[in-house]
Amino acid sequence: MSHQHFTLLKTTNSARAGELNTPHGRVLTPVFLPVGSQATVKTLTPDDIKSLGFDMLLANTYHLYLRPGIDVIKNLGGLHRFMVWDGAILTDSGGYQVFSLSPLCKISDEGAKFRSHIDGSEHFLTPELAVQYQEALGADIIMVLDECTAYGDSRKKVQQAMERTHRWAERCHKAKTNNNQALYAIVQGGMFPDLRQASAEYLKKLDFPGYAIGGLSVGEPKDVTLPLIEQTDALLPQDKPRYLMGVGAPEDLVEGVARGIDIFDCALPTRVARNGALFTRKGRINIRRAAYSKMDSPIDPSCDCYTCRTFSAAYVSHLFRSEELLGLRLATIHNLRFIRNLMNDIRKSIMDGTFQSFREDFLALYHTTNEQTRVEQKGRWLKGRGNQVT
Amino acid sequence: MSHQHFTLLKTTNSARAGELNTPHGRVLTPVFLPVGSQATVKTLTPDDIKSLGFDMLLANTYHLYLRPGIDVIKNLGGLHRFMVWDGAILTDSGGYQVFSLSPLCKISDEGAKFRSHIDGSEHFLTPELAVQYQEALGADIIMVLDECTAYGDSRKKVQQAMERTHRWAERCHKAKTNNNQALYAIVQGGMFPDLRQASAEYLKKLDFPGYAIGGLSVGEPKDVTLPLIEQTDALLPQDKPRYLMGVGAPEDLVEGVARGIDIFDCALPTRVARNGALFTRKGRINIRRAAYSKMDSPIDPSCDCYTCRTFSAAYVSHLFRSEELLGLRLATIHNLRFIRNLMNDIRKSIMDGTFQSFREDFLALYHTTNEQTRVEQKGRWLKGRGNQVT
């Protein structure tokens, strides 16, 4: 990297405020990346994403490799031009999708053999190819290929996967040719604190410009996740950004920041939006409920999003009850703006030195009720619509 | 009506340019109304519709009566406020939907007994209720309740339905209490020229501020439709607007204007958009086709819509192939802007006195190929999504 990729500006307890310097602009941290796996944040234009206040988004190498194909995007001038997004982009390497979406996945030291979840065709992904593809896409931050394990996997299996992830990280590092992209390593080690420690220490020595924590939020209880994040972050270099992959529920963002995370991405805010679950500072509401169907006021009167500034809760409720496509977009706008505002408030409180009280106040008010579980199981009218591919 | 509802400004052969004066602004004719049956033009915000250049849209009493309910909208300040649209609105009475969507429809002189297509519940609609509901919704132009017949129905059946439609038109006229709304009559008479003539002459005597031509485009061949339109329009008063219901394919808009139509509405441009069929001046294209998947240029380089100004055909093609929701919105924007530009060009050519050559040039270039039929049958990923309810 010809410039300094990350600057740590302020620390309050373990919470950190900083900024990322990317070829597509400055990104203030802690930051949440909206998920645009298939080169689109579902329902939104790039202008919408910009208006919501986001400077960086995530796209996925696995999805784009399968459709439309890496070469197609490369020949059209790269991912930024293809999706007409001039902000920063982080691409995931595809390791997690090979593990979670492919109907068949065979891992060897050489790489991962997998089948397309779209047409069943067979493919082979190596660390070198993962870097080559991400260089062709041209994201600002790219990720090493890693081997993921599941909650409940044996220590032996987790250790083997971790060691392979380390070898693959070195191979990615060597394969890299583009100095404008920052390649992040991924700490693995499953639920085993000593393996997490070994992974963090090993990768730290290789001196990557950023470190992700992978293999968490894969079904384990939160009282397992949070200490592992805390422990891992404590071992990572202070001057490098830490990225917690796949986490994005409001309460988890606050708890992640409290443990030193700088970057998050997650499909949850946009996915639950499409199911009618909308964030408020008091928790999620189900906009389909009868209580909202006649409500003249906005979903959240304190919210400054386009949806709340423009429409009544009754109208948004009507759109969901009538299975109207505009509802998905208005709900997505609301939830992403909620997350954006939350991250802004978090950052401000870190800069002010008041993060600890912000965190306590937020968590005291924000209820995670049973309602949200019910909402996530709804949305039957979206089934089979590529809605689940994130 | 306290003001003049319609002003005819210019006639070129049978084609007419005029303007409608509504409580929500002036609307230049000939005009196409985007369809927002459920108080939303699918995928678009009211701001989008305005940006596309539309000043009036259509909503549907049948749909809004069933969901969210007329009282809900009335209590929320009427339809304009409910959907946050400050332009003009025309509401259809629900006659056609009772006939086409209800699983059971029993017509008596008193009114129409029907079942909800949503939950099967039984309802009864009379001419008086149709007016009362449309007054509660508060549209600028409202429609009489009519009885529709199908292509192939017997002369006896068509005549009875026509005569009932006439009686209902008189009852609607009497039931009307709001002088800010213009109530249009609907000419029926099926495919029988003498019945069409009788219907036009009968309704003309009742002196409505506007006349719709109903019961066409219900499956009959175009060489049956066009002469009936021509004949009916010739019998209607010159100083009143003529509205051809449910017509909106580009070639049909041109042919309708040529026969004296001032107002059109149709779900076709937005529905086929969601199936990936995009209008160009040369005809419809199927954006899913391989030919577009690598195309760096816009769908139509001469188009000034947001989609064409911003994205490559390859990107829009990718969104459709990947079943991404943004594709539906970008395609809807393109097709509606195409129709808007077409209506603008038509109007300009009438004002210039060059409509006849515009029409010939347009129809010579615009091909209706087999491709469009195939496209309409695609879109399987949208099935069961309320997508068909228009």
C-alpha cells in the first residue's frame, strides 16, 4: 500500500474510532457495509445507497464468479463501473459461500472444489484464483480465501481448517499483484480460545493491512461469540482495522464495537426489512401487524429516513399486506438508515468519550423480542426469489 | 364541475391534443396513466413517477376496498395523502375487476355480488356504493360502475349488460355529491357496432364530463377493436375527453390516438417490464437474452431514462438473470419513460399537424415480434407475488 490504509483516531475503553483510506474515498470507522452480493444492494440504486450515507459496500466473489462471470465484469471495466458505484467496495473471497451455499464442497490443500448452487456445475477455487478474481473485480479491500468450520465441529477438524487457512493466507499474499487493494487475513479457530489465539498470532506476523474474524455467528450462542471476539481483538495489532464478518443486528453492532471491531457487514438489516421487520431504537417491529395498519404517523417519528419522512406506517403496512414491491424498498431504506445513524452515533460517542453510556442506554432501550423471530419466518411470498441468496 | 374539465386545443385528422383541468393540476392529453391499482405503481415511489413526467395515475376501487379498506384511506385523509401523490388520480369503479378477478360474480339490477380474490369473502357493490367509495377515496376523475362482457358473449347478453350499464350510469350520476370530481360514463356494447352506437348515443344525452370505452381488449382481434373505437369516438361529443380503458401497448397508443382517444391506462408497460421486456422504438427486447449480457452500452442509447443514463444493458441483464429486485424497478422506469416520451411526441406531432407522418414512421419502425410473447410467459420467479394483480 502506497498510503496508510487505516488511521486510529480515538479509543474509548476497547471501542475505536478511525478512518480507512481507500482508492474510492475515506471511510469513517466503525462502519457497517450494506451487502450487495450480486453487485446490487437488494431493491436500491447506487444513488440510494449514497443518499443513505454509506461510503463502502460489500460484494461477493462467489456470486459474481458464477453470475455474470469475473471476465464479464472485468471487460466492462471492473465492479465499480459495472454497478455504477464510486464509493469503496470490499469483496469477500467466496470461502464462506463455497462452504455454506454449494451443495458439494471438497477441500484439499490445493483449493476448494464446489458445485454452483445455481446450476450444479463443478468449479475449483484456489487462494491464487481468489486473489486473481478479486483483482479483476477491482474492489478496494479484498479477502483471503479461508476454510470455514461449523459450530460443533471437532477440535481436530477446526485446527486443520485453521492451519490450511493460514497456508492459504500466505499464498494469497504472494499471489497479490495490485498495490491499490488492501488484502485482509481472516482469523479462524472455531470456538476454541487457544486456536483463536494461535490464529491471530500467526496471521499478525504476516503483517496484513487488516484482519477479519471469521467463523463466528455460525449458530453458536452469543455468550460464546462475544468473549471470542474480545480475546481475538486483544491479540490483533492496534494500528490495523478489525473486521467482524456477517454481523449486523443492532445490538451486536454495539457489542462488537465495544470489543474493538472497526468493520461489519451483514445481510440481516436488508433481509429482515424485506420480511417487514423494521428497526426502531426500542427494537424491531413487524410492520404487517394490525396495530400499524391505520397508523397515520411514520414508522418511527424520530427517524430521518426517506420512508419515515414521506409515508405513514399505515401506508408501508398496506404495501406489505398487499405484497407490493415498493414495500421492500421502503423497508430496506428504513433499516439501512437506522444502521447508518446507529453507526454515526456510536462513532460520535467514541470521539466524545461517552461510548460506554451510549452503549448502556442503547441496550437498555433496545428489546430483542420474540416478535422478530416470527417475522423472520414470514415472507413466504418472497420464497424462491433469490431473496435468500446473500 | 365549477370549471371546464377538458379543453380541446387541436385536432389533426381524428387525433386530438387537449388538456384536462383537475383539482390536482393540469394534465396534457393524449395522456397515458400508469397503473397503481393498490395505491402504488409497482416498484416506484411517487417521486419516481413525478420524475418520469407523469401528472396523473390510475388506482383501483376494487383493490383498495378490499385492502386496506375505503374507510382506512378516508380516515388517513384520502388517497392522495395516503399514497403521497399530489398529482391527479383517476379511480376505476371496480366493475372490471369484479368481472375479471372475483371467483364468483352475480349481477342483478341492484348491483354486483362478488367474492374477494384474496380471502373469498362475499361483498356487494352497487352503483351508489361505487360512487360513495370513490368520493371517499377522493380521486379527481371517477368512473361509473359498469357491467362488462367477454369476447364471444351472445348479442342478448351483451345488450342486457349494456342496458344495465346505462341504468347504473344514471344511478351513479344521481348518487354523486362531490362537485370537485369528474364522473365519466362507460360505453359498452361488446363487439356489436349497433349496440356500441346505441350506448354512445344514450350516454351522450346524459352529458357526462368524460366518456370511457369499456369492454374492449378483452381477447378480440385488433381488426375488431380498432373500427369499434373509431366508430364510438365519432359518436361521442367533441368537447369531452375519451378514455380507452386497459390499452397501453405502444402501437395501440398510437392507433388509439389516431382514432380520437385522449386518455389511456394499462398495466402492460409495467407488467412486461417486470418480465424483462423493454420497449425501444424498434420494438420490445428481452433483456435476459445473451446478446445483452455483455453489452456495455445502455438498453437504448437514445433513451433519456434514469436506467439508460446510468447503467449498461449488461448490468440490467445481470439483475434479471440474477433475479434481483432492482432489475424490476430499473425496467419499470425505462418502460414508463418510453411511454411518456411517446405520448409527448404524439402530442407534439398533433400540435404541429404532423401526427399522420409520425404515426406512419413509428409503426414502420416498431416491430411486434414473437420475442415479446415469449417474454410475457417468462418471469416464473415472480409468480405468486401479487405481481399478476393489476
